[in-house]
Amino acid sequence: MKLRIGILSTASIVPRLIGAVRAAEVYLSDSHSPYEGFTVSSIASRSLKNARQKALLWNVPKAFGSYEELIESGEADVIYIAMINSEHYHYAKLALEAGRHVLCEKPFTLEPSQAEELFALARRKSLFLMEMQKVVFLPVVRQIKDLIQKGGFGRITMADFSSSFDAGYNGWFFDGAKGGGPLYGNAGYSLQLMQYLLDCYAAEWTGLCTRSQSGVEDQFSLAVRMENDTLYANKTSIRTDTIHTGYIYGEKGYIELPDYWKAQKAILHYKDRETEILEAPCEYELMYEVIHAEQCIRQGLVESPVMTEEMTVRAVRVLHEIHKQWNP
């Protein structure tokens, strides 16, 4: 029997999640892998009219005019949280208390104590809880990790990440009280990617930002030292276009990762041999984390062995402390 997902929000990421859920079934049936799967059973918005319109557009069976109503309805085994950043903690807690598994978009929460509380609650209730951090489940990224672990690039010493995007369509994105700004919106990708690839955590961090008229940062530059002394930088802007690429530098060459947060290709530059290209095209890159989450729930896990509680809490702490530096 399929596990039913109820979606809180009609944000722009929602149709991508729905597409990923449906693509996962096709992907695994083609590979002859067992997969009972998810089905998107319901969607909620603060407006019932909007929820019904989106449910019709995206072929979702049930629509609700409040998030609470969907959680309590019994129409979902799993709650997917995709609303504005400041509401993640509250609705994840409500869903767990109601006995639902929870998949929560990044940033998981805005404060580390909130993340720790949610994971403790999930354990007490024997429910699965995971930060939906697609970057660590991408096939190309997993291949890169295997190469790094086997010493293919020697010791990784530095990395550099750059991205930009237009946030104009999201009014809340410029409201600091709602968790707006590109720090919470995008910095987690590079941080979780480095934690995953290197199997260690950030040890030291600092950063600078400029601000929009609302006071929320509109571009930033971060510098992070990992526990193994790898240094990395993250430069993100909603003011100007940047090169959307990550570079990971090792003693034997470097890895070029276009669109690193949704990477479908990696270019491997070696010092002593020809350049190689890894490719894994996919229309819905969220599909891989969806497959992983479903398998974890079927196995009765309360925590992902890949996107772990510690990875999430550590990342939230870094972002929270940088945010406090900028907003004392």
C-alpha cells in the first residue's frame, strides 16, 4: 500500500515534489527495484480556493483550507512541509504530535534548539523525520563522494561555491521575521554538501553581507573551515547574476559542479590524465530524496542514515550563528 503524503503549502517547490513522487515510481519500475511508493493524497493552503485550484491543476485528490485541518484529517501518513521558513518548526511539531511522519524543506528550522526538539519528539513518537536536502542524494554527488573516499583527488583542501537567483516573486523573502533572505534560503546547500562529501562538520565560520531596503541580506560571502581543515567559500546574490557552479579542489585535480545544488553533471579535472564527465540527467531531482525517505519509513527508521539529525542540527547552528552576527 502506498504511503500518503499531505503537502502543506502551494509554494513553487510543490509541483516539483509532486513530479518527483510520480517519477520515482516510473524510475524504480524501470530498474525492477521493489517500491511500494508514495502517493500525494492532499494539499493545504491558507485559502481553500487556492488549495482547490492547485489540487485541480496538479491532480491531487483532496484540498484543505488550513494546514491544521490537513494534519488532523487522517488523509496523510506523511506531512511534507514547504511553507515559509519561519513556520517549519511549528507545523513540523504539530504533525509529529498528530502521529505523522515529517519531511521538512530546508532550512529545517531557524534555531538549533528547535531542530533538536523536533528530532527528540520524533524519536519519542517513533516517527520518521528528515530535512529534505536534495543535494546529498543526487547520483552525481554520490559518485563524487565515492571518488573522494577512494583518494581519486587526493586530500580535498579547498572549495568554492557561487549562486544567484531572483527572489522578487516571494514577498516574504524580504521579511527577516519570516526567515527571509538568501542565507537561510541557499547557504545550506553548500554546507550540507561539504558535510556529506567530507564526513565532517564545520568548525569555524564567518561572513559578510549587504542588505536590501527591508534590511534582509541580499548577497553574502561566507568562509568556512571544516573539521579536517578544508576551507570553503560560498557567494550568493539576489542582486546580480553569478556563475552557478561549485569547485572542489584536491591535491590531484579539481571537480567542477555546475548548478551544484541540483547537479546532474560533474566535470573531473585531473592533473595527470584526461578530463572526465559524470552525468545523471533527471527531470525531477527531488526524486532521489523521495525514494530514500520512503525506504526509511518502510524500514521503521526515525532518522535517515544519510541526511542525519547531526548534519541537520549542525547546519542550522552555523546558519543561526551567522544570522545573529548580521542581526545582533
